[in-house]
Amino acid sequence: RISDKRQLELASWEDSKCFEERLKFTSALSYAGQLPSYIESIKQLLSGKNRVIIITHQATRLSELLADEDIFAANAQGELEKMPTDGSLTILNGAITGGWVMNGDTYLFTDTEIFGFIKQRRYVKKHPVARLKVFEDINPGDCVVHIEHGIARFAGITQMGNSSSSIEYMVLEYAAGDRLYVPVDQIDRVGRYVGASDKTTVLNRLGTQDWVKTRQKAQKSVEDVAEELLSLYASRDMAPGFAFSPDTVWQQELEASFPYMETPDQIMVQEEVKEDMAKARPMDRLILGDVGYGKTEVALRAAFKAVMDNKQVAVLVPTTVLAEQHFVTFMQRLSAFPVRVEVLSRFRTSKQQRNIIERLKEGSVDICIGTHRLLQKDVVFKDLGLLIIDEEQRFGVAHKEYLKNIRKEVDVLTLSATPIPRTLHMSLVGVRDMSTIETPPDERLPVRTFVAEYDGQLVKEAILKELERNGQVFFVHNRVQSIGMVAEKVGDLIPQARIAIAHGRMSEGELETVMTDFSQGRIDVLVCTTIIESGLDVPNANTLIINQSDKFGLTQLYQLRGRVGRGANLAYAYFLYDKGKRITPEARQRLNAIYEATELGSGMSIALKDMEIRGAGNLLGTSQSGHINAVGFSMYTRLLGEAVADIRAKQQDNYIPRIRQMSPTTVDLPIQAFIPDQFIPDVSMRLNLYHRLADIKSEDRLKDITLELSDRFGVIPQEVSHLLYVISIKLKAVRAGVKSIITDDNQIVIRLVEGIQLDKQKVAALSRNGITLGRTQISIGHKKSGKDWQKVLERVLDIIKLT
């Protein structure tokens, strides 16, 4: 870049041609991650009085590595103010697509030349992880629960008001034809109703005490449950743990070698895990993220961090196939470091297993990946520091009791895409630490999903379509007895396809050979059981066909669909059921749910829908299922979360009893404040946005969502700007102790919570703006104030807050 002070005026084409001739550019040499060779080249370039400039996202790491070789760089922030001197090295933090050599004496290197790839890091402002929003996916006809009025049926949204003031309302239908209109700024009072059984839902009536009594009973029961939940984890909080050291240079090198671009969520979750590991108490964090969203990479980095402090790591997975794949992944990513990784599963002979177990006792194995074999009594670690559990819900009761005891002693990291109710519950109410990865990787596309009767021609076309683009196919048939016959039928349909069979009853060597051949592209169609369900990553396999899909569970169908669409190619999933077969209502619900859940990141909604179909069951005992059914899963979780917070607060020295504020602050201003159909036509999307806006608790969060709206949907219309203004006024009103702000004829009436003291002189100073002061309220004549009534309102709220 040529600075403004040294601008060159090229008066003619000849001058510019002369300028180009004086500045001769050639390509920079690539080192593709060979850092010793690169450092040696830097030494030679500097000794020859050449200028060297490095633009990289690994500025700190490179500076440390070069300093170890007595090469010291000048780290520049931002832009270079002047040309570097001869024989100097300058490192800038940033990214460009490629480097060059200018005039044979000025060398520019980037991550492309140094590491073999360029990775654009996204730096995002860190916010605390918001509560998991699993109750927002509400559609007309669904049962919902209002915190004050009980269970109803959602009938849609409607716009009400006049030419000067209009907002949207949720319409809730109660028993006996009663209707309730909930303004969108109070939509957070409403949640999806999911009971503890599949019985018909009974709607409440408005104006009766039935719901109040039901909620009070549930409130009393959750206090006992909260005590029990907290006692389970109190010993973990009190137990002394190992505080891991800060990141090493090797840790930075490992993270820099990640071949993909991290998503903002991955970066944030990684920081949260590291913060937990740095504390002197055992970590117990749950990472929730959809299939293929990068949970394994976060876990791998945590494992490496533990090994750097001479601790051992156990990685517990539900299937043998997944254990092998994790083993390959860990070996590839850690091959450049002195880390010893082993796998303990039935793919290893008895002799090999005994050898691995002996080395675990000695401490000569750093990371051991395995199935439930890891939980057997003969497996003893010399110094276990971290346990990583992939899909904990796949393990039995006895295994979970063993894991519960381990949690009291070592750091535990649990990964899940579709958590079971108990796991979800304990995370939602704050008993377990939880992180969420919601951002899909770049270039990820939703899987095209089809539900249909089995048809040979359809199967043939689906497979041929995939083979024509040099892809591979999973054909799932979950019956070992008949899987050979099904494979023959597929072979008859596509004679030219290379077909193989995989299931859990095959010998270890045979199954390992088949899976290796498939992952390396030597097999076109893998006819298999659900052995491929968890974690398997074959990016070239982008068509999934499930035979007799009505016999599978919903979360199982979702996990299977996650085996395809893990790259940039569009993937297809076919859920087939026997021709002419009459499937059960529950199976039809499952197939409808998987067909509708096509958006990226639908794992949480699938888990919730599965609970709705099967029932939420019990959390800590059968006695709780009645209360869950009476108030719904979302309301029960809300009450339980409040009870947990109360009990924890009572344990503090400065405890002040909390007053439960059931009625929210109401804000009704003389403006059009809603999301127009033209701006966001989809009703469900509008509802979700209303939920997020109603849940805002800070001005910073409001600014973030405002930027997001303009980025996603374009220029923000006036009605949406007014809605955002209403949200900001509501935030001020809550802080100021205001009960409501309503429009009454030509007055904006501010009603105060009892006990608020006002500085009458400050309020009186605004009287020229049409303000009148009462005992518990302030009135603003917005007609008299004219266009400035909004500024007057904000000044009044600021005065109330200050006094």
C-alpha cells in the first residue's frame, strides 16, 4: 500500500508502465507447514539484508518460535506507516490470500505459504451462553402453556390497533371458547406444551383458580427435586480438582493446524471449556451441537490440553465403528506431537487389549478411545485427568452410575446432539454447565428429505444419481437375518455398483476391512444396520436410504440422517416403509417430524418432538411425571430453574429473599410496532424473532439483534424500528421500577411500582413538555410534546432510575 503522503501521480500510461517495470513481482515459495525449513529460510533472507513481512493469524505463535531461534520481529498493529528497513522482520496479525516477492529484496509471506492453507478466523464478542431455546418452535394448532393462565391451543397471530398504534398478538384458545391475546413483547410468557405422556391434553379455562392451584402444587414439588439435584452435584463442587495450565505453544500449533474455519460458536465453546479446565474443581460440561457441527474438534483440543499437563484422557463412545473413526481422527491430528493414542474395543485382540490396559496402568498411553470396554474393572488409569463422553444417552444404567462417581474426581466433557430429557433438564436448570454449538459450518447445506413407500425404481434412481457424481450410498436395513437378501436385491437393481454389508455381528477383522474400504471409496453402496448411527464421517457419502424407517425412533432417524451432508455437496435422505403397510400413528408422527425438521441445527427440536411423542418420562422418580404432565415440560423446567436459583442464593451470606414477579412490565406506545408480513413472511420465523426480542435483557443484546435483522433481511422498516424502540423502553422501565407504560387518550401514563421515590423538582422541570405528576404515576401529554415525546419519555425514565 502506498500512503497518502507518498502518493504517485501517474500522468500517463507510459508512466504507469515504467512504474510496473520498476516493481517486479514473483510468487513466494511455499513451505506447507514445514516450520524448521521456513525458519532456516528466514535466517538466510535476513542475513542477506532482505526485508521480510509476515501477515498471519498466528502472529504470537510465530514470534515465539522465531524468538527461540534468536530471530526477533517487530509486531505491527494495523497498517505499516513506512517501508521496513533492510534486513528487518515485521509480523502483522491478519489475513490475505497469498504472498509475493518484490524486486528480489522484499518478501511477503502469508498463512498460505507458511502453513499450506489460509484460515479466516472470526472474532466475535463473547456473550454468556443464552438459555437453550427449545420451546420456541410453535405452530398454529400446537398446545402451549402461559405462565399465568395455563394450557391453551395456539390459533395464530393477529394484528390489532388503529392507524396510530398497532402491534401483533398471539391468539390462545382456552376451554369453553375462551380466548387470550398475548402482545408480542410478552411472548416469552408462552412456551410449547410437552407432557410426560401421550395422553390427550386438557385445556384450562380462563378466570378460574384451577391453573393457579396446579402451578402451586408443581412449585412445591420442584423445590424437593431441586434439593436432590443440587445434592448430586454438591460433592463435585466441593471436591478438589486439577487446575490445568495455560495454553502451550504446541497447543497453539495444534489449533492452527485445524483444516477448516472455526465457527463463532466453536471458538466460544472452546474458551468455556478451557476456563473450566483452569479451575481447581472437576469440570462437568455438556456440549450440545448438531451432527457435524464440530463437537469432536473441541473435545480433541481439550484432550491435548490435558496431555500437555501429563494427564491421561479417556474417550468413551457408544459403538466400535465410531471408536475406530475417532482413533483415526486423533492419530491424524496429533501425528506431529509426541502423544500416544490407543483404542480399546473388540477390533483389538485379547492380547492387544491386555497390552493396552497394562500401558494405561504404567502411564505410557496418553489418550485411550474405547467403547463400554473402558468402563470394566480391569481398566485402570495411572493418572486420569479428563473423560470425554460421546452421546451419553447410549449407555446403560450401570454405566451411568460408574460415570457419576468418576465426575466427582476428574474433568468430564459430554457431547450430544439429541439429549435425553434428564440430561437436558439438568443443563437447563443450571445444575450442569452447558455450552451450545448452533452455527453450522461454512458451505453446509440442509439434507433433502423424502418419505415414501418402498419402490425399487425409486431406490435405483437414487443410487444411480449418487454414483453419477462419484458419490457413495448408505442403505440401512436393521435386520441382520435378512440383510444379505436385501443386499442381493440392491445388487440386482444396480449390477455395476460395488456393494458390501456391515453389521455388528460380523467378526472384528471383517467389519474393520469393510468400513475401511467404504471410507476410502472402494465400496459404492454400504448395506448396513444402525452400526453407522453415531459420529461416522464419510464426506463422500451423500445419499442415505433407510428401509422400514417406521420401525426406528425419531432421534435415531435424525442421527442416521446426520451421516450424510457433511461436506459441501447437496445430500439426499430417503425414509422408506413397506408398500401397502398401515403404519401406526406414532410412526407416522415420527416420519412427519423428520420430514419437517429439514433446517440445519434441528437436533434440539427433534429431541423435544421425541419427548412429545413418547412422553418426557420421569426425571428423578415417577412422582414427578404427574407434575410435568400438569404444567408441561417447559413450565416445569422454568419453575425448577427458579427453585435451583433460590436454593443457591440462600447459601450466600448476602441472601435477600426474591420476590417472584409473575406480571411483566407492559409497554403500549402510540406507534406501529410489529414485524410486517412483507419483511418476514414466514409466521414461525416471526414468532421465533418475537421470542428472542422478548427475552432481551441488555442494550448490547438489542444492538446485536438489530444488526442481525438488517444483515439477514435487509433495510429495517419503520414498524420494526418502532418495535426495537419499544424493547429499549421496556428495558429502561424494568430497571426504573415501572409497572406499566400505556397510552390513554392523549396521555402516556407511566405507573410506578409502589415505594418508588421521585425527585419532584427534576420531574417538575419537564412540566413544560406536558408532564403531570401523581402519587403513583406520571403522565406525558404526547400530543402536546409533539414529535419529541419519545425523548421526553426517555428523560423521565432516566430520572426515575437515578432517583
